[in-house]
Amino acid sequence: MMASPYRKRGTWYLRWKDDAGRWRGKACGARTKTEARQLQAQLERRDERIRLGIEPGMPEDGGGTLAELL
């Protein structure tokens, strides 16, 4: 099921299922509903690729310690 973007107080909000199957929400800078739909579709496609193992996802621990990242 795909959720539709919605507008609240002049800002478009997106809802999609992430790579773990949980619903996520995010405000975006879209100016029109069409633009918001396109951004939402990109997020959904990215998380679907991660869920299918086509694209690597973020590590659950956030990628290690700050020292390791530096």
C-alpha cells in the first residue's frame, strides 16, 4: 500500500515503508503534490532495493564509532 503525500501548514509530508517495513514520515521541500509524489516514489524505490538486497543499507549500529569513521 502506498500512502499519499499530504500538506500541513504549507509543508508537504511524505510517508513510506522503510527497508525494515516500518512506516516513516518526513517533511520535504516540494512545492507541488506531483513533486512530493516523485520524492516519495524515490524513497520507496530506494528502500525496496535495500529490502531486496540489491543496494546496501545503513548498518544497524550506524557504521561504527566516531574514531573508526575518522
